[in-house]
Amino acid sequence: MSTSVSVILLLAINLGLIWLLIAAPVGRRTLYLTRTFKASPPRLAALVSPLGVEADWHPSVVAVERLPAGRVRQTLRQPDRRGNPILRTLAVRDVVDAENISCETRVVEDSALDAAFWKNYVERRTLRPVPGGTVLTVAQTDRYRGVAFLLFRYIQLRREMKALEQWLETGSGEVRGVLERPAMQVALAVLSTLLLWPFFGLTARGLLLSSLLTVVIVLHEFGHMAAYRTFGHQRVRMIFVPLLGGIAVGGRPYNSRFEVAVCALMGAGMSAFLVPPLIALHDLAERPSGIVLLVLLLILGAFNLLNLLPMQRFDGGQVLRQVFSSRPGLLAASFLVTLAILWVGWRIGLPAGLLIAGLAVFTVLSLLGAGGVKPKAALDPMTVPQRLLAGVGLYAAIALHGHAIVYACDRLLG
């Protein structure tokens, strides 16, 4: 398999995975999780029911306030866009029969999220006594678009069950997820490199290419993380997804449109700062290190330029949607970005048919709804200077990464 075919296949797989994770019409689904605990049903009900006397045992819950009509207001440890604890009001209906204890919970108010986010959500917890303990069954129902949030909820439920078991044994429910551990992220990065290796050929050259791509992905996510830190996010982390890439996660919801634009832009923006030094190093280097630098420039430029495409799910689309409030302005800016990226492809000699096919694919993908989590209050608007700064930054990143691709291809293929 030629390198070009491998790259196209890899790109197609990645786009398919992105669609599956964040855009596939999954519909209404119910997660079920069952665990047996060495505790009596009343003891466990005091912990797992939001109306329970020990409902604040969970590490993410700071305080619980009972309200009239079977409602509970939780103060959560997670911060909202202003850095204040999230307040969430739950409507709880307890059901007690001869054998089981059950409670059904719905979210009626959230200080961080729009009410529409919770309109399909319902959770039912059932306690059934068994010899030596109690069986807890959690059924969590919601409507999903893409499987990513469904998987996230499942992981969170498993962690809660583990934390509950630890609380009953030790009185401490603090559980650190395996995915957040640095050693696990390093292992996932190595796994991703090995999974990418066959696409470039199972040779030393192929391993070098897959390793350089992994390095570029890490640099890209570091740019996002640096932007989060700049805007005051206290807890920032990166989750490596084998084959697909990495995801930078901030510590709170976005506060302003400018914050959204900068955090999206800085993935490619920080990498753009590396282009001039890498070119300067290449001019000073000798073979074979000079060839390695050219390949790194090519991968760095191509990966980040693709991320700057004006698609709603890509960084470029995120930036443009914040900068341009009117649809005509957004369409014009998207056209210019697409034109610039297509020119880079034409400049390095990509076939016209391939460019047209790629444009058609990205046009179809750009029609996918923005979706996402709607905040309760509108984000702070951008000022004119902020729009200019984000817009100029976007086109500067496109220019630098485009130059990196042209520079590398001229010397590798010339």
C-alpha cells in the first residue's frame, strides 16, 4: 500500500470515528449497572438516594440542601464558568415496596447548563436485599448524539460504584480514575504510535512517521492546555485516544466567546510558533537529520492545517463561529480558509480530482450540527479587538502551517 493511500485510509478512519463519537444519532439509551455491597438496604439508601441523610458522601458533592416537595439542591465541587460551585436541583421520587427500595431522579435546574440538556434525563436506583448485603441497580436514561458522552457516563457510573465501595470500607470515597494517570497516558500514546505504524509500512521508516505524528498530536494538545491555563482553568488534562489522537480537557465551562476561540486556535497556534525554528534548524542540519526535520515539518503542517478546516467539529470552525456572528460573514471567512488550504494542496502538486473529492467530503461533514452542551447563560460576547486578534491569529496559523508544508515538499520532492 502506497503512503498516499495509507494516509487517505487513515484520514477516512479518523473522520468515521469522529462521526461515531460525537455525531452519530444514537437516540434514547439506558445504561444499567449492578453491584452488590456488604451493607443493609437502609444504610445504602442513606448514601445513594439524593434524599438520604449521607447523600453528601460523594467526593464531587460539597453540600446537600433539602427543599420542599421532594426536591434537593446539590452544591457540586465542579466549578461553573465563573469559577463558582455548580448548583443543581433534583426532583426525587422515593418508592418503597415490600421487597425493594427505589428512587427516581430528574434534574429540574442547573446553574451551569441549559434546562434542555436535562429534559430527557432520568435515573432510577433500586436496592434489593440479598443474603449478606444489598444489590444496587442503577438505570440511567437519556438521549444521546454520538457515543462519546454515553461512554463517559458509563465510566462515571463505574467510578461512583468503586468510590461507594471504598466509602463503606474506609470512610473515604476519593477515587482517582485510571485514565487521568500520566503513566496511562504515556501507555496510550505508545499504543497509538504502534496502531498508526502499519498505515505507514511496518518498517523503520514507518515507525519514524508514526512516532513523529504522535509527537505532533501531543504538541497540538499542549497548545490547547496552555490556553486553558491562561484563562484560569485550575485542572487541565489530556486524554490520548489511540488511533484518533488526543483530547485536551479544561477544568470548567467556557466563560466567553473569546475564550472559546483562543482555546481552539492555540492547538495549531502553538505549533505554528515551531515552524520558523524548525526551518532554521533544517538550514543548518545535514543529512539524515535534515530529512527528519523536513518530515516533521510536513506532518506538523498537514495535521494542524486539517484541524483548521472551517468545519463545526474542527478547531478552525470553532474559531470562525466565535469571530463571525452573521451567517454571510461566516460563509465568506469559511470560503477564504478553504481556498487557502486548497491552494496549499494545489501548490504541492496534489491531483485536482483528489482536492475536489476532499472538498466534497469536508463539505458534507461540515453540515453536521454543532450540537454540544448548551450553557445556561450566553457566553460573554467578543469585542472588536478580540475578533481581530482571533481572526488574524487564525489566518497567521494557516499561513505558517501552509508554508511548512510547501517548504518541506519542495525539498523532499524537488
